[in-house]
Amino acid sequence: MAEQDVLIDENFPYFLENRLPSPQFKALGSCLSLRCAVIVGGMDMINQAQTLMQRPHVVIATPCRIKVLIEQNPDIPAVFSKTKFLVLDEADRVLDVGFEDELRVVFNCLPKNRQTLLFSATMTDNLQSLLEVSANKAYFYEAYEGFQTVDTLKQQYLFIPKTVKDVYLVHILSQMEDMGIRSAIIFVSKCRTCHLLGLLMEELDHDVAELHSHKSQSLRLSALHKFKSGKVSVLLATDVASRGLDIPTVDLVINYDIPRYPRDYVHRVGRTARAGRGGLAISLITQNDVELIHDIENETGKKLEEFKCKENEVL
């Protein structure tokens, strides 16, 4: 293989062993002595720079960290001078304005004759525009039917006052065993909410793991490992966990906060009912969330059913 064959640009650095395809490359390329490097935030930059200077065949990186390394070490740009393939995963997000500066720095180091591949589970206006203005008649494959959820996913809602949201959440979690649920992911909109819920669960002797962007990379990996190994059955997370997680034991997704955009809802509930398995998604709706839920139902083409529970038992 060439000195630098593939650069895979991953825009979310939270799950090294699950999100990034490093283990797969190592397994498939073992007979070829394939060298693979993972370059993400939260890790030692000196070691990462040294790893890049050894010219691995495959580099799996986040735009922000690779940009910093390129700017701080004048020898690193040459590492990518013979790159044959650039892969942009989660292309709908990575092409947002927020990554423009990072991608510009990376692109400047890559040869013009490379092949660029974009992958996304969500077709957005940005991707459609890119296809239309493509100068070289880009090959386009689409297996996309809009913002849809799988038929094996049961989608339900609880319409409740905001002041008793925590009470209903704890009640649902207390019923997990009776419902035959092995593990659950609770999605919130803010890191602060994630932390506060974690403190509440700790006070109530519920073992949970927290995953959000205010935690260091090592703590994120530790939380993910506890959840994947079954040491804890509940993962509290912001939308950093809404893409890429594939854990077969996740039977329940709870939207503690309703996402602002339907596509984020689809990605969240997609953490369960994967590969033909069944799953349940419950959204806790307050009086402020009705319009958001209507938008989600309109986009997905499915009406949420009411989750039945007795108010007197909950309260």
C-alpha cells in the first residue's frame, strides 16, 4: 500500500472503540500489515504527532484535532501528500458551517487527484446542493426515503406537566425489569441537565453512566464501557450519543428533552430497534413541546402512541 492511502474524517470523537472503524481496519488488514492511526481530541497530541510521522496507511480523525496538528507541526502536511482516498462520514454534519475552517486546512494538504467519498444517513439541502454543483458528475447512490424510523420500533409519548418530569422518568426506569428492558439511553438537550439527572439518579441509588461533551475523552470512554459491558443499565447522554452507537442490548430510548429538529429525533431513536430487532422509544412531552412533536410526526409520517401508566402510582 502507499505511504498514505486513506484519510477518514470523523466529526464526532466520542466513541473510539465503537464509533471509529479502527478495529475493523486492523482485523481486515492484518494480513497486509496495515497500520492504522486514530487522531481525536482528548488524547496526547505529542504521541499523535509522532504516530502520524510514522506514515500510517489509514488515518481516522476528527477535523478539529487534525487541523491543530497540521498547524502546529510543519512536517505533518507532507504526511497527507499521497492520500488516495478521503472519506467524510456523517457528511450532513461535517459540511455544516461549523467545520468549514477545519476542512479547509485538511483539504489544502491533500492532493487534487484523490477520490472523495461522502456518507450520510440523512440527506440534507447541503448534500443535495453539493451533488448539483459537482463539476465531475459525482456518482450518487441513494437508499433514502425521507426521515423514517423502522417498523420494529414502537414510538410512544407521555404528556405531563414539566414540574413532574423527573418523577415520571424515575417511574419508567423502575419498570424496566417488568417491561423486559435490558438497558436504556436517556437523551437530554444540555450537558447541565445530563449532570443534574446523574446526581438525582445517584441520590436514588440508580447506577447510571453519563456521556456529554464536558467530560474528558477518558471519562467518555469509561462511561461507554460501563454501559456496553452491562455494569450500568442506563446511559444519560446529550446528542453526542445520537449517532454511531450500535449496542444490541439497548431496548429503550427516552427523550427526556424533545430535540428541536426531526432528524435528531430519528438519530436518537435509531439507537434501538437495530438490525431487525424490536425497541421502544418514549418521549416526555410538556406543554412547550407539542409543536416539536407535531413536526416530528409530520416528518416521519408516524403518529406517536400514548404510553400508558397510572398517575396515582407514579406520583
